[in-house]
Amino acid sequence: MATKKFKCTVCGYIHEGNAAPEKCPVCMAPASAFVELKDEKKKGLFSDKNGNAYIIMYSTVMVVIVAALLAVAALSLQSRQYANELNEKKQSILSSLSAQNENYDTFIDAYVLDADGNKVEGEDVFELLKDLQGAFDNGKYPVFEAKDGRVVIPVTGSGLWGPVWGYVALEKDMDTVAGIIMAHKGETPGLGAEIATPKYQSKFVGKKIFDGDEFVSVKLRKGGAQDPEHEVDAISGGTKTSDGVTAMLYNSLRNYLPLLVAKREPAPADVMETPAGNESNEENVENNE
């Protein structure tokens, strides 16, 4: 039978036998001061729940389990999140046209243009909106055309603290602003963040982006608009954001000049054809001769 080991908790003396000694031969501590030592070979690495190994392993397992649960939750909610984002974009487009009561799918025709104003097939406009500046850099320009002939152009730029973006709706003349929706990542509340308020956005309605045949966009002027057709008052205390919006409108809208110019030009008049049997007087004279 294997001999047991007992350790004196006072002095550390090790006693071998079937039971602890009545007294420790070293420090004279009573038998109650001894504890039995288990065979170290039989103890596992993680048997001590207070040991570092056990704590590290337990923490690692818990992190993996929590990460897995979060990944499953994210995947299960991904489709719903995308649907919400898509619906938000559609509503913003309709809002820029003041057509919130319309059905996007029946009221809007979305397509993509290249740098020459030609339609590009096989592109998802909403995928391009996820990185609009990247789409612009690649020569792809999303357009949203309403059934009544107005168009909505997405715009993107930078404010004071981060990106700003929005949608500019133009009347059928491709010149007059019908409405605008703007949003931002983190502009200062009460200052630059005012670009996202309906009150400020209403200032753009009726402004012109062309001065005759020259594209000029719409400018936010510090100190107050001086050109009533092409300028709006800059945001008080939000100079950097105002400058960012001015640059956003000019740089984004000019990408669509081929489309805007083409739609602004009147369609050529139909060539009058002379019906058969109704020759002109000159032709009749020549025939008689």
C-alpha cells in the first residue's frame, strides 16, 4: 500500500505514513496543522482552479465562445441591417424630391453613368453608394431619375471632423435645385451639424447650378449670400463645414455634366418631310419645263 505524505503547515516538514503524527518533530505543531499531500503526478495542469493556467484557459475559452456568439448574431442580423440601410437611402432620395409618399420602386429609375454620360450595365447603384468617392474615382456615377423627369444626384465630401454626404434633386431643367438632403459623420452640434437640419436645407431650394451655360454649382458664402441664384448663407461658426459642403457640391455635381448638359439641350426639331404627291412649287415648275 502506498505511503501517504503529510505536510506541516507551520514549518513545512514532510511526514510519510498512513496518518499525520501527533506532533511535528520539528516545530511541535499538533496533528491538526498537517495537510495531506496529493500525488503531483496525478494532478492535471488545470486542476488548481486558482492557478494561472486554469484562469488563462478559462478566459480564453470564454472569449472564443463570446466571439462565436457575436459572429452568429451579426450574420443573422446582416440581412436585416442591410435592408434598413437600403430603405434609409431610398427614403432620403424621395425626401430630396419631397416625394415621401411615393413608392421608390415605381417612382425612381436608378442607373449608372460613365464619364461620358453613357449608361453602364450590370452595376448596383446602392453598392456604389457604400463608397461613393471610390465609385467617382473609378468613373462610375449613380443617378436616380424620377418619373416626372427630375433627377437626384448623390454627393460626397469632407467636413470639419469627418465625411459629409447627401442627395441633390434637380428640376427637369437640370439647373434648379428642387431639394437637398445632407448628413454628416461628426460635425459640431449647433454649428456644422446644422447642414443636416430641414431648416438649413430649405435654403438651397430654387438655387441654380448654372450661370447661363457655365456650371458654377451652389456656394455657401461666409457673411451672407450675395448672389441670390447661386449662393446660400454659410453656417455661422461652421466655416470649415460650409467650405466642405461647397467643395462637395461642386466636385460631385461636375461629374454629371455630360448628363446635365444633354438633358438641358432641347431635342432637335423633327425634319419636315414632304408627303408623296405634294411636290413643292419649284419641283412642279421643273417638271413642267
